[in-house]
Amino acid sequence: NTLFQNDKLAITQSQGKIYTTNFLNNSIIEREVTNSYTMGGLFYKGYLITHANDELIFADTATGKAFKRIPFKNTGYVRCFTKDDSDNIYVGSNKGIFKIDSSGKILLHLQKADGLPDECIYAMQFDEKGFLWCSTNKGIFKLRDKNNILQLKKEDGLQENEFNTNIVSKSEDGEIFFGGVNGVSSFYPDAINS
């Protein structure tokens, strides 16, 4: 999971570790944040937010040291993170989507009871208009709020209904790519309508 990248360095995360790759001297530094199983993280205002053992972990990317741990229970594992243009943080889990603030306080929790087609959120990406696109075990859905959900399935042209954890990218021209169990599905959000 690439958290940050520029011409000089890249910060990536995998299984509780942070890797800093320096492109100028071709070096890689590994730092352990947690020895627990983790699936995703977010580079946020210079630090890492990740999840392990029913808690959110806030860590310094330079040292890998956790400076804050807060309870984040009953999520059924966190798979992915993203943020919107207003720096609101979104957490995709096996129990739906959580919107949190920078301290980790839960502001909103969306699940099947709120209209989500599936609670297992593999990857999330905002489009240019502020819609949140999510890959799941039941295709991809577009979310503006809990009363405005559009679901796409294999019958609509997706590679399959099941996708993979943290496999999403958006190109400079706005095309979104989601990776799944049978390949990649890509689309321009403006071309998808109800």
C-alpha cells in the first residue's frame, strides 16, 4: 500500500511495517509499527493512520513509533482508508464504512441497515465530484450519502462481483481502476449514470 510518493521518496506500508524508499541514494528503511495483522493505512498530515487489534494506531512515519492508540472495536478488520477534499477520513471495514475525524472519533457509520449493498469494503476512491466509490463482495457502489447509492455488478460489465483489498487507483484524467479476483475494472465516473 503506497501511502506517499514524490520524486525523492516513497512511503509504503505492508503487514504492520513502514518502508521508506529514498530514490536519491537507492536505500530502503524498514520500521515496524505493529506486529499485528494489518491491511491498510493512510498517510495523513505527515503521519500514518492504521488499524490492528481493534484499535486505530497513529504513528510517526520517520520512526515507526505509535504516538496514539485509540479503541476502534467491532469493525471486523479494517481493509482500507481514504480521505475527501475536506480531509475527512473514511475507513472501509468488514462492517461497512466509518467516517472519522483526525482524533479517531467516529462521526458516521454506514452499514447494510443504512442501504449499503455489502459491508465488506475492499477499496475506496473519491471521484472529481465528491462521490465515494467502493469495491465489495457484491460489486462496486457509488455513494454520496446513505440515501443516494448506485450499485454496479458483473452483469454491468465488471470483472466479477468480488474485489481485492486496497486495489484502487485514479488516473490524472479521472478514470478509476479497481482490482478484483478476475482482473481489473475501470471506468470514468461521469460516464456512469443510473
